[in-house]
Amino acid sequence: MRRPTLSVLCTLGALGGVLAVPAAAQAADPYPSGPSVRTSETAIFLDFGTTKLPKDLKVLLRKTGTDTPVATITKFDVLQDEDICMPSCQDDPGETGIRTSALGLADLGRYAVDVEYDGTGGETILHKDEAVFDYHLIPQVKRFEVSGEPDLENRTVTVTADATLRDPRDDSETPMANGRLVLETTAAKTELTTDAAGHVETSYTFTGTEKHDTSTYQNDVAVVLRPAGAAAAHGLTRQVEVYQASTTITLDSPTVRGADGTDVPLSGRATYRDRNGVSKPVPVGTPMSVYEVRSFKTGDDGRFTTEVPVYGTQRQTIALHGTPWVPTTYAYVTPDPTTSAGFHRQPDVTVSRYKKISVSAVFDRYDIPAPTTLKVNLQFKALGSKTWVTKKTINSPAAKGDSSRTVTAADLPYPGAGVWRFQFPGTKQIPAGPAPESYMVSRSMTAFPEFNASPEPVKKGASLKITGKLEEKNDFSGKWQKFADARVDLYFRAKGKTTWKKAGTAVTDKNGKFTKTLKATKDGDWQARYAGDNYLHFYGQSRLDFVDVK
């Protein structure tokens, strides 16, 4: 059971348990690499990688370039464990970090951070210059407002804000005169400068390509104002509601023509309707895509140029991706293949329990000028390989014009785990089209490394003990391993006969072993067989063991 994790900050009074003091010759630094140390604007954080802290722990601060400490910190807070199930709920060690309280030093400036504690023999251990603590006036945005109702026609708003400098020594605040602020959206960053009173009031124009603020359910754009170079926590965020216009995608042509399996140019224009119903180009940089194929953006006057795949006659979707300014919009283009041939659907592959492969796929032909015969290669790529190997070549008749035909190859020997495809390599007159590969095809080999029927010889009517072991081969690792909970059938063939008869069944244990006791009646051969299953394992059989019955 994992130990409870502290859920609140608490003062460390007794966390650094007392260590047993060994002989002087064994005295040592319990943390020879020292702690991991980082700083914020007002505190110092340490992590020894364990909740068992060293005895008499201190953090010493020195002005940079001097040797004399000006402050010593001996009290720390335990950090809250934000994820109590990492790496798992059973193995989570809990939060091992600690921190100082907010520091109130006499002077601003840069301080070297040293860490001191007792070694295992009670000696003083000192790790110098573990970090630098920059103690400075802290810029922060105190007020931030955005006014206006922007749309694509008028994207300009008014920004007003006030910024101050907080003195960490006494928490007093003064205006941040002539200070640099950063106004940030998902599309752009702009620097602003405060006046002598720490105030700023200015206009700001959105690009019209900002993304939705996913923290709200409104049609909002998030605008962040923060001090330049300061932590984001010292900034403020405002959500600006945006008017969303309707949009239209107009293609220069609703059809494209090219060889099957190639990319061909497509162009068009994306527009929106303003509040008065007037059609205007969407902003430059509005995101679009050939759906699930490639992304692109609009240019000047809402124009775009991209490429779409010719994948048979499959219709392609052109999408304008929704933003707060425009809704998601679609247009459709229909490919018209020129003379070409290929496969568009994933091949159907089966592998039987008797190590035989069958593959079939639909072969599509377009705009063929005259009846002909096309040669198709059945190819295999082994697991871990990048090379396709042709296993069989098949002749496929093709009619004039457009046609489809199923190509099939059956009863090929199983070559191991891998993927399959049919490929038309193309000719001078008929370019090759797509050749999609199958899913990974794999079955595990099975074998009986051990098999025995005993005793030999045996008296007629006496008990015959049949034992053995069944293993399976992992196609991915190449290793043989025990095959547990498998049904094994036992067969007998009498001496001088050709017919086998099933004599019994056994089930393998956790080690892949099995035992079955039967009665001896005749001289003959014994064999164990595993019949395989529907998808995972091949058929397997043991060696023959002849038993002489007296």
C-alpha cells in the first residue's frame, strides 16, 4: 500500500530524520551530487529526490561575488503533490520537493545560493553556487481591458491597462513607468509601452486568423497582456467576443484530371459575407486543408492554390477551418482519372492454420485505350524490413475504358510476419496507380520440443503415460516460449495401419507441459497434435513415438 501524500503545505519540523552516526572513517555526504535547486522571484526550491531530508538543512544566500552569507534559511514547506498517481498509484513516491517561504531580504540584487547540511558523521557538508537568486522589482499587470465588438470588417479594438512594480521587500507598488508589455494572441505578439504613470491606452487590430479560446463556450478570442520577459502569472487574460461571418469556398473547377495515384493542382477563393451581406475575401493566412491529406492557408484576395490526390474517382473534401471569425466550411472536388490503373482498397489477407496465405484486392483501371492484359505483382515486406519482395506475378485482363476486377492469389507459403500488397508497376502507355499495403499479418508457429510415451515396452492393458511440452514462437521477438492452456489431441496409429485415430485430449499447464494416461492395447505410433486456432496460432505436431505392447 502506498503511503499517504501530503496534500497541503506544512512547515518541516521533523522531516529531516536523524541519521545514525557511523565511525569517523565512514563519514560521508549522504547526497554527494547535492540537491536540485531552482529559484522563483521570491522563493527557492530544493529537491533531494526523497522525503528523507538531511539533518540541519540550511540555505545560505551571498551577494554575488562575495563570500559572507547575508541570510540563512532553516524552515521549509513541503510542496503539494499535484499528481498522486505518477508513475502509478502504487509506486508514486509522493512530492519530494521543498521550498522556502517568500523571502524578504534587505537589499535587491543577485544572490548566490549555497546549501548546507550535516554529513553522516555529523560533519558540515556545503554545496556552493547551486543557483542564483535574482531579487528584483516584480512587474505586473494590475488592470487590463479590451473594448470593442470586432468582426472581419472591423478588427480593431481599444486596449487599456495599468502596470506596476512590486517591491518584494515590503510588497509596496509603484507605477511601471515606460515599461514594456507584450500583447499576445494565438496569431501575433505586439509590444506596448506604458507612460510615466504605468498606463497604456492604444488601439489593436486582430489579424482575423486567431483561434478559438477553448476555455470558454463562447465565440471568443483570448488576449493576454504580460510584462515583457516576466512570468505569465504576472499577466492578465481577457476574452473578446467576435462576430462570426458566413463563408463560401469557390473552386476554379469542380473537377480535376490526372493519373490515378498522383497529385494535381487545385485553386479557388474563400470569401465571407459582412453584416451588410457583401462578399469579401477572408484574411490572408486563414487555415484550410485538403481534408486529412494536407494543410494550406489563403493568400491575397482570399485566393488559394493546393494539390489534391487523384485516388480513383473518390471525391476529395476542401475545408476552411473554423475560427472565431469564420465557421467551418466545405467544398468538394471530383477527380477524373486519366489512363492509369491501381488499387484503392486495402488488400484482404488471410493466413490459415496450415501456413497458407491468400490475398485478394480490387484492381481498378481507368480510360484504358484498348483491351489489354496487365501484369500485377503480389509483394511482401517482412516485419522490420523496408524492402518489398515479389512473391507472384498475375495476369489481369482489362477491358477498354473503365473497369474493375478482383485479383486473387491463394495457397502461398507463409513467409513470416509482415505486410502484403498488389502492385501494378505501370507501362509506357498506362501509368501505375496506388498500391496500399495490408495490415500486419502474423501467426505464431507451434512446436513440441518434448514428447514421450512410456514405459516401452509395456504390457497389454497396462497404463501408458504420455507426456510432452508445447511451445509457441513470438513472431516479433523470434523467441520460443511456453504455450499454456492449449488443447493437445493425442493420436494413435496401429502397427501396419495407415489410419490415425484420436485417443485422448490433454491441456497444457502454465509451463506448456501436459500429461495423459491411457491404456496400452496394440503396438503402434503415438503423436501429439495442436490443431491451431482461428487467428493466432499455426497447427503443430510432435515426433512419432513407437510403443511395443507385449
